[in-house]
Amino acid sequence: MAIKPVLRMGDPLLLQPAEPVERFDTPALHTLIKDMQDTMAHLSGAGLAAPQIGESLQVVIFGFEKNPRYPRAQEVPFTVLINPQLTPLSEAIEEDWEGCLSVPGMRGMVPRFAHLRYQGYDQYGNAIDCTVSEFHARVVQHECDHLQGILYPMRIKDFRKFGFTDVLFPGQVMIDD
Ligand code: NI
């Protein structure tokens, strides 16, 4: 078990495009994914990208169990996604609040494609091909943005809808991507 420090906005590594994974099912890749899982669980996150713990590789994890404390968020199965390719399936855009473990204590309103196909590989090299919508699609876009060096504040259109979580949503417990 290894909980890693999560880099915070301002660190140049978060702005750097990540390299594709070339070899699957290696001890180094399994260790990276275990560290990401431990770190995400420790921080109660909904997703994490490898660059956030200082590894500039195209690896993301995400997953979210239905929780009565977060009634708006749908369940998302735990997924390891490597070398992802995203394809929007319609022009439809949805806006919703996002947070990020690299931007702690803040929330912003972010437009995302509502319907999305994502392809890639798991840690063993098995192909993944999924079609998702709503919160699931949002989480995938947020995590995969990290692999391009994009943090959610760079997607905000209306900065009046960006602020500190405890001021925007007093008394509520929120999840971070
Ligand atoms: Ni994030």
C-alpha cells in the first residue's frame, strides 16, 4: 500500500502531455496502478490520472459507488484505462460542477460532452470500448484531460461559477475527481 502525494495546480508536470504506455502487464505498471488506487481511495476521489502522482504516463483510473451522500452522481464501475481515445457521440454539451484532487477545496462549472465513446486498454493489454453518458462521461473526460495537461479550470466558461467548495456548498460533502 502506497499513498502518494498528489501534485497540485501550479506544478509544471500537470501541464505536460503524458507518454503512451508501451508495455502492459509489467510489475512497474501494476505498482503504479496500485499506488493510484490507494491514493484515490485515501482521498475519496472519483478518479485519478498518473501525472497527478508524478508519473507522466497515459494511465487513468476512475470509479464511484452509489452513495446516499452524493445522490446526484450515478454509479461508475471501477476502471483502469490506458492510452485512451475519446470520441464524442453527439454535439450535446452538459454543464455541471467539478472538483479535482489537484485543485483542492474548489469547484467550477465545466461544460462536457454528454455522450461519449472511450477506447483504450486495461493494465493487461485487453481492449476497452465503452459508450457512456452523464456523470460517467464527465469523469472520463476530466481524467483524460489530465493526460493532455489540461486541468478543469482551463475548461470553465463562466468564472462566476468557480469558487471555494465550502462557500459554494456550505455544509455539503463533495467528491473530487
Ligand atoms: Ni482531476
